[in-house]
Amino acid sequence: MSSESKKIKIGLEVHCQLTSLKTKLFCNSPSDYREKPPNTNICPVCIGTPGSLPVLNRNALNYATMVASSLNFEIMSHMIFFRKNYFYPDMSKNFQITQYDRAGGVPFAINGYILLNDGRKIRLGRMQLEEDPAKISYDGTIESSSETYVDYNRAGIALIEIVTEPDLESPSDAREFLNKLSSILEHLNVLDLGLEGSVRCDANISHRGGKRVEIKNISSFKEVERALNFEMTRQKSLASKGISVSQETRHWDDVRRITISLRLKEEEQDYRYFPETDLVPVTLSETFIEKINHDMPELPKEREIRFQQEYNHSSEIARVLVKDKYLADYSEKAAKESIAPREVGILLAVNLPPFLNEIGKDLKSLDVAPEHFAELADMISKGEVSRRSAKTIFLEMLKTGQKPRNIFDKKGLDVISDSKSIEDIVTKIFKDNPEAVKDAAKDTKAINFLLGKIMQETQGRVDPSIATKLVKQKLSVQ
Amino acid sequence: MKTPKHPISEKEVSHLAELARLELSGKDVTEMRLHLNKILDYFKMIDEVDTEGISPTYHVFDLVNVLRDDTPHSPESKDLLENVPKKKGRYIKAPRMI
Ligand SMILES: [Zn+2]
């Protein structure tokens, strides 16, 4: 970490929907609102008709406890809900039911943390349970639209809010943090990150002890690093011109990929937080929390250790695999099918990511089964294919979805293993490159040129160690 | 502390109106200020009660953990939408916000 980037302080406010719930947080309206016609999944509670009363979803409480516990939070044994008052049509009641850590409020949990790979602790100040507002759309843009159109399908969906201290020191720290958080939430099965809008993020960033700027409206975890990079560059460039950064809220425009200044009318005190008396307090006993912990699914950290023990993955490979639950599940399926699970890990954690990066796709969208990876790993470990041929097969398999064995048969990529054939090839290369042979006889480093020629001639189908041995033998009798 | 006689200023009334998206004329502001201060004066009577050492009451009942199962009901959107004064298709119309 350079000293320059240490001068950056970043904090995040993460909102995650508990998408595994079947109903909303305070009413029985179904939570599967995506793709539904507007205002379908609504009831008097989530649309805020007078006299309707909210009742807390039991599973939301269970899930939130699982999340808090796995993020090392201290869970409050006695908590209440608060009203956050504001006038905006995304909440027809004119308030949002949330939790609060001031004015006598009690959040769901406090003092959690996530550890980064290098051991730095990112403190999580508080976690709270709250309802999602409705979705608003416009005719054209927010500026040009004469009216707003409200769809309450999303209103009342259960959200957890996680607030970090400003412990992140760079946009890439933020990415690593969000990857860790995502993997934990996915392993808990409380959230499907693949669903559009299931996670959102606000960020605050300050440069060299300057004023803090808030960035709102970052609509996915992938956008966070991009938004922070833009804002960091903007602040640094202002600083280099001697202009001081003003404390403000900016809006992330994910189309133009810039932050724009946003005038907010409300200050914190304008929300006039007060207790939501339509809901009774919640108490969580130690027995309840113990039971939740006891039934907790395997978390990424535990899985990382098990992967090393069970499949002989290196710690680095295991860490890459558990970063993403889909990849971890996939690798586990492949490893179980293979006699060489360690090789499977290398294929998936080392060889696959650069390929995916290049084509701009993810593993899910490829038409390749875990068994394919297992088969290729087996072929490598049995020495049926050289590393170089394995790479050819690997790329072909990812592009076409064909089985490695079929590609291998079609391309004739089997290893040349009989020593007579290899000797013939070596002899031919020696004959064709007399100058290089002379050089190699004087300087062992020049052997590599001859080896390169042999690999070229055989399309990498010779085991390099055998080729090296034969070249050395032949040189010694020259 | 603000003066006990007029806890709310005209400036605060205007700010509240802005937050509540209400358009108030100068006359309205003066009148609203009077009303709001009357209400607050009335509530000031509560301040006279000595609450030293008493923990706040958030709820009048001693109930805790009123929970429901995560079982969906079929939504009742038809009746609800019939009561909506302004619609566009299935969307509920609201005034522009900025
Ligand atoms: Zn509802």
C-alpha cells in the first residue's frame, strides 16, 4: 500500500435486500416483485392506508441475526423500530420504518467487523433492519418529467443496512470488502446477489484529511469501485489546483460514470426520528442467538480451510474459490468428480479468471459443466496431456463447451511418450540448428532455444523434462 | 434554548413547509406559526412533569416479539388501486419532486 493512497479514507453504507424471504418485512405481501406489473404485490400495510398495522416477519429476524452473527456484531438483546419522517412518494406513509442509534433508538447490532486478506480490520459501526422504499420512474429524465410514477411493489421489502467506519484506504479495498461481504451473505442463503437491485451502496470518501463527500445511488457492488475511483481522482485534481473540497452529497450517474453535486433539502435532524409505536419491541435471548449460531450454514472462512484439507488446494487457491459462492459450489462439484482436485483448483482459480476477464463474461454464462474441468484435471494429472496442450484444450472447452476428451481426440494432442520418437525430433532440431547447438555446448542457458524449437515442432506435446534430459545427453556426446 | 413564548420562528415554519412540500404564502406562515406555537405551548405542560430517573416508555403494553410467519397472502391490489385518484396504467401518479 503506497503512502499516497493511505491518505484516502472511505466508509460504506450498504443496503442488502433479504431476497430469500417470501414476504415483505412488515406485511404478508409476496416479495417476488421483480418482473411483476406495477403495484401488484401490495396491501394496505405496504401502501400505507390509514388503520393498517405492521407486523414483523419472523424469518427476517432470523436472517438478520444470522447476518449480524456472521459479521461479528454484538446483537442487541432489546431493540425497537423508529420512524424516519420525510415527504417523498416512495413511502406513502410519509415515513420509513427503520432503526436508529441515536435519540434513544437501538439498532439491530453494533461493533461488527470484516477482516481483509492482509489482516486489516474493517469496523462495522452498526447494522439495522428496515423497509425498502418504492420505485419511482419518470417520463424521460428526473429533470424533464412533469410527473412521477410510483410502483409500490418494492415498498416494504426487508433490507439490512450495514455501516462501516471509514477504515477502507482505497477503492480496491472497497471492492475486496464488498466481495467478502457478498460471499458471506450468499453462503448464508439470505440474499441472491444476481437479482437486479438486491444490493445498493452509498459511500463517503475524503482525501488527505479534507472534507467528506458522500456518494449516493451506487446501484451495484461492481459500480462502487468505479464511483470511488472517479471521486478520488476528482478530489485529488481539486487539491492539486489548490481548491478545497466542499462537504456535500453527490449522485453517482452510472450512465455517464461521473458523480454530480446533489442539493439535499433534508438534514439529519429534519427526519424527526421517533419510536414506531405500531410495533412492539423485540427481545432476542441468548438461547435464540445460540440456536441461530448452531444452525448457521458453513461460512466462507470455514469453507476455505475445509477446501485446503479436503481437496488439497493451496491457501491462495482456496481463498480465490470461496470469494464467490457460485464458483465455490462449482469447484466443489468438479473436485468431487476428479482424482486430482488440486488440479481442478488451479484450473478454476488461476487459469479461468483471465479468460473470463478477456471475454467479459462470468462462469454462470458459460456452457461448461463442472465435470469438464474434472476430466481435464484428470488428464493433466495422469500425464496424458502436456501443460501446453492442456491450455489449448482448456480454451477450446470454454469456447465450445465440448468435453476435453473429445477435443483431445480430435486435435491429436496426446503426449509423445515413446523415446524413439522424441529422439528423432531432437536429432532433427540439432541438425537444423547447428549454430545453436554450438552455443548450447558452451553455455547451458542457450539450451532453452533448442527446447523452444522442440516444443514448436511438436506443438508442446513433449514433456519438457524429458526433452531437457535428451538435449543434455546429446550435447554431452557432441 | 429558544424563548418560551415563541418556540417556533417563521423561518422554521417555512423550512417545515418546504420539507412537507407545501406552498405557504407569507400570511399562511404567520398563521401557521401561531397555530404551531399554541400546540407546542400545550405540550409544554408535559415538561412540567418530573421525569428524573425514569426510563422512557416506548410502548404502553408490555408485549414483545409480536411476529408473523413468512407466508405470502395473495395481494389485494385491485381494491387498493381503485381508491387511487391519479393513475397511469398501473402506476400511481405523484407530482414531480424537484
Ligand atoms: Zn404489503
